[in-house]
Amino acid sequence: MKKRGKIILGILAALIVVAGGAFYTWAQQPSSRLLLSSIYFMEVTLKNPGYLLHDIDIMEMCRDYGNGDTELTGKVGLSGMQQVKSSIYFDVDAKRSFAQKRISSKMDMDLLWVDMGELDFYAEDQTVYMEAPLLGDDIGYAFPTGQDLFLKMPDLTSDIDKTWFKDHMQDIADLTKQISIDQTGKTIEDEDGTVSEEFVITIPQGCGQFIWDLLGIDAPDYDVVCSMYLTKHNHLRRLSVDMSDVLDGASMVVDGEDVGTAYMYYELPDDERVEMKMVRNPDYSHWIDAEMTYYANTGKQYKMTSHITWQEAEDGFSLKATDMVMTCDGDTMAKGYFKGQMRKVTEGLPDLFDDQADYIHNLEALDWKEVRDDTEGFVNDVLGKTSFSVFMDDDK
């Protein structure tokens, strides 16, 4: 009897070894590694407070705020501006309508305790307009950007959560068998010493319909290519996506152990580019550190950094942008903050240009690059025409 028991145990041990070896062999295949990385993302990353989109309703953000009508009210404070002796404050009342492809922002300007008047901004299609009633009647400018200011965000049909992953795990498993996976041999090493290797993934045209259904878009008529870096434990450490089919010259990278950092790159004409970095702060429930850098072809680098926090409300959310710092080549141009409320408008907005459309469309057009090359001079020229030029510092 003892001998028979030993035989059974030996057989079980052999079966376990064989099964373990088979699983190990299966787990080393690129398609299996991608599937396992999806499971880890679903079970661990989504719960991590350091995950960039943790506790954010992406479906609502895209539909109601990105592709809907919104109102923003609040106060902006600016200090440390060159050649301005005092801080400047703006009460902001802004409205944005994706359906109209228009923005209207009215700003009441205060310098010290003095109400200086109104400074308004508008936008439509590819042009930004500035109107300055505080300077006098019929004074304003148009700034053609050459870029679509109202790109449509994905109409998500579901939140990207554990429920969606569970409902589509079989779809994900099937997709891993249909895609092309190139294990390039390239690696990256994080600050903590973790090494990840690159897999270039090609989703053939006609595959992955459940992904396009999630995004609420038509299936692309071309192959989709992205790059993923996985650790030896199949944890995602970097994902790179070319977005030039949506916005020419744009790409995105998500990075980090908890997928808590995102980079947006936008290649502009004339050898210029914009980079944006967002990092989730896991110590607070709603906190993202943001940094935007504009690389001009003059060699100058313009940068703005800020801490962004928010708190959900019944019809929107409160928003704070604190410790805002604007620099040029490392020299501080201004500091500031914003505190306000963002509200989604479900009943739609009236014409944001009201009866001013003809006037706005006929404002003098300025080359924004000329303003960029002498931003300080332009701002000082505008401020110098106002009744508060007494507050300007002529010694600088």
C-alpha cells in the first residue's frame, strides 16, 4: 500500500513538473506574454492610485467635456510679470461648444484694487481671437494657428475598467493570435533597475473590432502599429502609439511601473514641436503634475508647469491649477494660479459669438510667430495702451 502511494505521488509530481514546464513554455511566447500583461493590468494596475487614469471617468470626460458643451468660471492670478509692478487678476467666464466649434471667454481684469475692464478671447475652427474693450472700442486681434482647435475625442462606449476587461478577455486572447509581434531585442532600464524588452505589435486591418467599438470609432482601413515594453514578469512599463492618423505629427507614450506618466509629442511645421508631460501623484486622490514645453525654431524653449487638482461635484467638478510657472529658457516670465468650476451643459449653449461674429471675423490678423518671438514686447505694448500704464515698471 505504501509503495502504491509513493507511485501515485511520483506520478503526480511528474505531471506537475510536465504541466509546469508546459506552462512555462507557453508563457514565454510573445502572444502569451501580452495576454498575461493584460491580466496583470486588469487585476493590479487599475487598482493602483498611481495609475494615471485611476478613479477618472474617462467615458464621461470624453463625451461630456471633450465632445460636449461646457462652462468654466473662476479666477486667474498672475504675478512676477516682467515690467509689471503688481499682480494681475482675472475673473473668467468661459464657454465652449464642440457642436459650434467655438469658444467664448470673457475676463474682467483687476490690478490691485482697481477694476481695469474686460479682456475677451474667442476661438473658432483654427483661429484664436482677442478683443480688448479695456483698451477702447474696436481694438482686437486674430491669431490664425493653422491647427484644428476642436479635435473630436473618442466616443467611448464603456469605462476602461475591470468589468470591460473581464467581458472581453476572450476577445483579447483571440486578438493575441491574430496580431503580428516583433520581439526587437531593444530594452530599457528604469531608475529602479527594472529591465523591460520591446515588442512591436501590428494589428492587421479588419482585426480588433472590439477595440474600435470601445473607442466609438470606425475601424481603421490600415494596420495599426504600437510598441510595448514588458518586464520579465509581463508588467507593462511603456506603451508608444503613433497618433499621426488623428493629428499629423502627434504621438503618445505612457510610462512607469504603475503606468502613471503620459507624454504627448506634437511635431509642428518649421522644425518646431510641443511636448506635454502628465504625472499622477498617488499620495492624493485627484492630483496630476503637468508640464508643457514649446520648442521654437529660434532655439528658445517656453515651458509651463503646474499642479492640477480637482474635486467632483454634482454637475461637474472644481478645478485648481496651483504653482503655475511660465519660463523662457529657464528664466521666469510669470507665476500664477487658477481656481474655478467646470460644468457640463446638457441643454446646449446659445451662439457663443452672439451678434459679434462679423466683427470678430474682421479683426486684424497677426502672425503668432512674430508675437511669440517678442511676447514680452507685445504684452507690454498692449498693457501700455491702457489707463493703468502707471503701474508699468520702466526701469526693466
